[in-house]
Amino acid sequence: MTVLKYIAMQKNRLREKHTGETYLLGKDEEAVPVQSRSAYDILGEIDAMQGLNKSERTAYEYAG
């Protein structure tokens, strides 16, 4: 086995081990895991956020 083949095998092992994982870098460059969610769940969370929910957006549009 050559060194290049060994490196390729190690890369593949790491890829297989972490398949499907997604991370974002936080404020201090720490890795924050992100869980897979549907677009419906994400949009529901955004809609529930203070200042971003539908009633507050509507009130802001009429006041502005």
C-alpha cells in the first residue's frame, strides 16, 4: 500500500463517519452542530420569533 492510497482510505473513513453532519461556526469559532429540520419547521420557528411573527410584522407595516 502506498502512502497516497493510505491517505485516500483515511479520508474516506472520515467522510463516512461524518456523513450528514452539518456544523456552523459560532461566535468564538466553536463548531455548533445543526440538526436537520424541514423547511416547514424552520419557517414556523421564524414566524414565532419576537419581532418577526405575523401579527407584529402586520402592525409594523401599518404603523410605518
